[in-house]
Amino acid sequence: MNYVSAYSKNPVTHEAAREVSGALGRDPLRVIVYFAGLAHDGAEIGRVLSEAFPQAHVIGCSTNGEFGNGWHGEGGISALGLGPAVVRKAASALADLTDGVAPGIERACFSLESQIGSPLRELSYKNHVGVVLHEGAKGQEEALNEVLGNRAPQLAIVGGSAGDNLTFEQTWVTRGSQCAHNASAILILDLAVPFKALQACHFLPKAEGVEITRSEPLSRLVHEIDGIPATSFFEKHLGVDQGCLNLSHLFGAPFGLMFEGKPWLRSPVAVEGTSVRFACRIPQGTRLNMMQPSEHIVTHLRGVLRGADSDLGGTGAALLFNCAFRKLEVDRLGVADEYHALLSEIIHAGLHTNGETYLDHLNQTFTGLFFGNH
């Protein structure tokens, strides 16, 4: 199989991009996906990689930290290259969202269809998959995924939201040397190998349920939970003194929207007055479960990787989208090296995201696209 990963810790963009380009080797590649620290110049990275691999579709985005084989950190570049033995055909587009989500995604889909030679809705889910790198600071992911899902209803679409060091102010995404702060990079792959798209979290529902009694879904603000101010709810259930609630308390207290027995997490990310902003939209009247960890995050990850390997009959490589809240957890537990040592058993590149895409927008999950060995 033609899988290759590369990384650079160099903070100087041009030098780092050349290091990554050299480490990707000289064999032809059909696709390169990279993740880079926010301070890097995405257009320059894309230009260097596109010049070195002119036949490859190159997409990338900014992060809350990036990782690859044998390395994890912040401010570097991590990349995964896929060769012609893996990808029969690919198409890519940068959806410009400045005049709206729907027009931007529609234009990108027309471009993808022209490149791939077929309407997206007619592509077989057995050998086609979509990868998305969404703008991650403007709260548009639900709308983006809805429009894209309507255009490609049969395909698994997996990916993540670009990061900005958890400031939620401005991210960037690229296609080739094109770089934009309000855009989504979309990649369609026709694969010659088995693949598995997955999302997983190590939380299970508690018996207690809650109702979102007042919210503004478009802004992701929740004002009241079970009829009381959202901050009062969390202070009561987390044992936090009044007025002291902050992110360090919230990242371990997600809610779960249960679907077919699996939790789709909805995580609180910021306190705003007596309201709490979440990483996903939550409509008023939604019933959710309170969540609790089912097992240690490293133990859970080991099981997820073994399951993917078993399903594929051997994992060749993976693109990984790890929520920044999971990064905060492994850092707090002091197990980041152990966590990433497990990942380094396979060829991979990944980022810590502002949210993950697996059919829809979700967060606080480990999401990935795994490629088989044959």
C-alpha cells in the first residue's frame, strides 16, 4: 500500500512545508491532507506541497494541536499522503461561504461532480467516501453538513472543524494554495481499499435526563436547563460555587443525544452571563442525558483501534479528528504520550478539532477515517 505520513515541528512555514514535502518521499501521491498550527501560512504550505506533488489533491486546515507518527504538539505540521494503490480517483473543492452556506456548498458540489464524472448522489457508498475540513469558529457546521448531506445522501462524510487554539475567533482551511477563513475544504475519494469511518466517545449516559427549556440554537446558547439558568444547573450538579463556573469544570460534563443506543455528545464550552454556550446547536425542548465516563480514555481508545483493525482485517493508515476537549482531558490526566503511542501503531495524521463531522456535527469524540491494508 502507498501510505506515507510526515511531520515538522519547525515554526517557520516555508521551512516546515519543505521538511514535510521531503519526508513524504518521491513516489506519486493522489491525495495529501495536512494539519498545521494556526500561526502557519496555509497558502504557503499548500503551494509547496502542490508543487512537489502536482498530481495530488492537497487540502489542509488550522488546529488546536496536531499529531502524527511519533509526535504530537502544537504549532507544527502533520500530513498524510495516499498513493494510487489506495485512491483510484479523487476530487476536491474549496467551498467559499462568504455569500452563504448553501451557495458555497452547491458551487463546490458542482465542481466535485465535474471532477469525479458523476452526480454525488449516484456514487456508491461501497468505495466512495467524503472528507471535510470545515471552518471552525462561526458555528456553521450543522448547516454545512445538512446541505452536503442532501447532495450526497449515500456517502459517509467524515472530518473535523479547523481549530484556532480554542479561541473560537478565526480558523483557516486550504485547497492547494487557496486559503480562506470562511470556507470548507471538501474531498471525495474513490478508494481501491476497504475503509471504515467511525466516531466514538468514552462516555455513557447516566439515568438522569434533562430538558433544554430555553435556548438560541443558531448561536448555540442555552439559557435554561430544566427551567433554571444554565449556569445554576451546572453549578448545582458539579458542586461549583456560584459565579465560579468555567471551562475547566465544563469539559468533563457533556450531555448526550442518544441515537440508536449511541451518544452524540453536546459539550458546553463557555459561560456567558447566566447562559452556557455549547459546541453544537441544541433546539429548545430537546431531551438529553447527562453523561459519565465509561472507562479510562486510553483504555477506550485501545478498544476503538482494535475494533477498527478487526473490521478492516488490518489497518493501513488513518486520518484522525480528535476533539480538543479530549486533548484537554489527556493533558489533565498526564497520559498524552500513552494516548499518542497507541495511535502511532498505525500510519496517521490528525488534529485536535473545534468539532467533528460524522454524518452530522458533534464534539468531544474521536472520529476517523481508517484505510485497510488490501
